[in-house]
Amino acid sequence: MKKLVKLSVIAITTCSAFYGANALATHNNTALPTYSAEIAAKEANALPIADAGKDQTKLKINGWPGNKNLLDGSLSKNAVSYHWEVLHSTVPMELASGGEGPIKTGKSMNGKTVFAQVKKGINPPSVSQQNEAIFKLSVTNKEGKTSSSQVKMIFAAATANIEGSRVITQGKPLNVSLKSNITGNVKYIWEIYAKDANHSLVQYVSTTPEFTFDTARIAAGEYQLYGNIMRGVGKDFVAVKKIEKLTILKRNVESI
């Protein structure tokens, strides 16, 4: 009988420990929803952090900002609304909405992403110049708290220079190259125009900046040498042209 009593005591102890552990687990489970609710409340009250992106330098034709300059605030945190505005620009600029539907424009614009562009009716200059603009992003969280961030865009003029002698004796090779601040996947187009002509006598397209031409193919005289460089398409398109005088000297027959 004593052994039976001991076994009973052990069984009771084991059962008590088992049910006690389950009771504790049940108690912990009932606390989980409260814990999740606390996290959700903290997230809802989290301060917004505006991020207008990094300052940018964009190569443009003559340094003219044009359109489709993307402003992206998607790296902002804890925000439910986004508002952009133009703080400063060397040429009149406005913001334009993206996406589907009619495009809206103005000095300020709501949206996580918008486009900056030169205000309609403003014509680009005929000479190269650098322009810049500063934009401000303000974001708001669920509690109405706000944060702001600024981004600067510099619109630099694309440049090109033709290097190499442009006075060549007929029959000697013309060796020139085109240097530019445009880099990446670039296309080079070389053209030779007769003086006062409206069409090219020679056209050469390459992915490298060097151009070699046999001057025996054209008569002695004065020409215009065009060096064109371009990159990208659409909003990423940038191009520049350089024109230099090319002189082909008549060969001295006696020296041949």
C-alpha cells in the first residue's frame, strides 16, 4: 500500500506540473494580442521621416532642365501623405503629376513621386549655361505629425571638344577624336559638310570617340567638321554637337 501511495503522489505531482505549464502557456497566449496592439500603437505614433533623395547633377542640352526630372520620396518612412514644392530655381520651374489620368501642374504637388519641368512658355537659351533648382518634400504620418527634406538638382551643359589637327594636306589621313563629359553607352556621329552645303558629304557612326578619314576622297577646300555625341532615349536623352572648320590643302605635285 505504501508503494501505491507514493506512485499516486508522483502521478499527482506530474499532473500538477503538466497542467500548471499549460495554464502558464494559456496565460501567455492571452497576453499576445495585447502585446501586438502595443506594437501597432507604437508604429502608428512613429515619427515620420522625409527623404527627398540625394542631390543630383544632370547633363542636359545647353544645361536646360527640360522635363521629366523625377523627384522620388519613396524612401521616406512612416508617411501617409507626400507634398512637394519648388523652393528655388534659376529658370521658372513647376511640378507635374505622373501616372494615369490628366497631368496636373503647379508650384507644389501631392504625390510620392512627381516630375520637375521648366514652366510652359519659357524658351531655352541658344547658349550653354548651368541651372539649378531646390525642391522640398514634406511628409505626414497618421497622427498628423510632419517631417521635411530637401533635394538639389544641378543641370549642367553637356560639352564636346574636337581634338586633333583640322588642317590636312589632301591625301593625308584626318585623325581626330571627340572629348565630352557625357559617359556611358554613347554613340558618336561624325559628318563633313561642304561650305554652305545643307547635306553631309561624309557620315561616320561609331561607339568610340576616334575618327580617321582618308582626305583623298574629297577635293581640296574648306569644310565643316561636325562631331555629334548622344546617349539614351526619352527623358534620359542627352546630346551635344561640336562644329569646327576643316581645311584640306591642295597637294604639291612636285613634292610627291
